[in-house]
Amino acid sequence: MAGLIPHNQPQITPEDREAVDAVLRSGWIAQGEQVLRLEQHFVERMGGGGACAVASGTAALFLALRGLGVRGGARVAVPTYSCSALLNAVFMAGGSPIVVDVTPDTFCLDVDGLARQAPGAEFAIAVHAFGAAAPVRRMVEQGLGVVEDCCQCLGGALSGEPLGTCGAAAVFSFYATKIVTGGQGGLVWSRNPGIVEAARDYRQFDGRERYEPRFNLQMTDMQAAMINSQLSRLERIRCVREEIARTYLRTMPEFLSVQADRTPQRMWQRFVVLAPDPLVRDALLKHMKERGVGCIVPVERFELLHRYLALDPEGYPAAERLADTTVSLPIHAGMTAAEVATVSTALSEFEP
Ligand SMILES: *Cc1c(COP(=O)(O)O)cnc(C)c1O
């Protein structure tokens, strides 16, 4: 048997290779013209504001929080069902993470639980989980300074507006498993020029007239060229992923369900199936593997942020249940029709 159908794989086209090669031939491979082009692309995509490309999504989160004024132990609400990059960024900025449970259908931060679980929070990180829109507007209405974590929803839109334009700042990641990738990379976008300027100032330490502690969080032009090339086909990528999702939805057995979402123009970063209980979930994982399909548990129990911080799991029932009952199926732009058929047939023939 040939290997498993990969759960995820970057799609690198001849155009992407040529774009990187052009940078290699140019003699300038560090931060330069391609990074500027990437930043301009985001200003146009988001309808104004400013953008600062950096080395990773985690760096972008840190810079957005820092620019927003997170310091001195300021309380930052974060959804527990996400990734430890959120904790790292909050701690690096000097804030205190306050972990909040998610809603069991959308997997996004439970805005109704905010007052109870995060009293006194001034800031929040809203993760659009696997492409599904988080309730950012309601978080802003509660007076929070919100950083929208768009690492998994690039290309998605709500009421014609790209996701990310509602909060005080938005961050993106171009890591290898994301929708558009340069291997690594990240970006901060904001309408607030102060946030963008602070990020630009901090990402580069060399050749500065006045000394201040800064770092080196730059992106290279090789990464930016690959990202720019992929961004030029982003809507096509979204449509391909949506078509794969529709195929799976048509064949999925009735006792399984999927993550709910109100985003009409959704970017399906992940197709996550919910099993009725942990035993069925484990059986589904085993069945898909036997059929040659690479599936993963999207967020394992030990990865939940409340567990990393040794908080009582009883306070986070929705996330605990998601960690025990979910399976993520392959969904990426490079999948062949035969691979999509193999996955959907295997899914339709699953019996617990
Ligand atoms: C990937 C990801 C990050 C971190 O991005 P890196 O580029 O890997 O540092 C942060 N938040 C979310 C929701 C992500 O998916």
C-alpha cells in the first residue's frame, strides 16, 4: 500500500518556485521588496490600515499585544481550545493569560462565559478556530481590546468583510500547515498606526540611531515571495477547500457532525468531525488509518491551555469534550480527486 494520504501538505506550484528563484537571482534575500509587497497586499485586502510582516504568527501575536499596551500583568482572555502560542505571546508581552472555555459547536471562545471566567480582563485574543468566525464584535462591545488571531482563517469573510477587521489588530501565520505558507512567517495588521509602528520598530535591531531593547523578528524575501505567489490564488484555494468540505458533508454518516460556522465565505483550514463519544472517535481514527487516510486529533487534551496552566479541568467542559471527540480529516488544495474520493468513501463506510 502506498503511504497514507497526508493530513496536510503545502501546495507548491511552478509559479511559487519561480517567485523564490527570482529572489535568489536578485542578490537580495533578506527583508526587502517582497516583504513590502506582502505588507501592501494586506493593506489592500483589509481595506486600509497598516501591516508589518514578521518571522512567525507567535511573533505577530506578541507584537500586537505589546502594541496594544499589554504589560504589567494585564489580564488577557484566551480560549483554552487553541495553541500554546497564545500563552507564550501573552507572557512575553508581560500579561497574565485568563483561560476561557469555548462553545461546543463553533470551538471559539464562549463570549457568554467571559464575565464569569475572565472578570477584570482588559484584553482578549479571539481565535477564528479552523476558519470558523469567533464572536469578535460582542467581545469588542464588552470593552475588550481584541487581537483577532487569523492564523487559520486567511481568505475567509463575514458579511463581505474579511475576517480580522473588527478588533484592534489582526495576526496571521504563514507556517507550513497554514492556508498560505512560506515555511514560517507571520504578519500584524491594524488600523491603529501606533500598533503597526511599534511592531516595525521592534522587529529590527540593527543600524538604529537610538538604542532600545529590540529583537530580530524579520521575514526574508524568499519567504515573502512564496507567500505573495500563493496569495495571488487565495480565492481559488478557498473554493477548492470548500468543494472538498462539501464532498465530505454529502457522504458523512448521520451520527457524526461537524464544527458549526456562520461564516458564509469560510476558509476551511480544517475539516473537523465530531463523534458522539470518545470510543466512536477512537474507532473513527483507527478506521480512517486502515483505509489509508492520515487523520489527526486537532487539539489533544494535554494541549488545552487550562491543562498547561494546571487549572481545574472541570471549569472547561466544552474544550475537554472536544479534545476527546474530534477527528480532523485531510483538506488541502493539493489533494487529487482520487484522494478526496478515498477519504469520503472511507468516511461514508464507517461503522462504530
Ligand atoms: C499557527 C497558529 C499560531 C502560531 O503561528 P506560528 O507561525 O506557528 O508561530 C497562533 N495561533 C493560531 C490559532 C495558529 O493556528
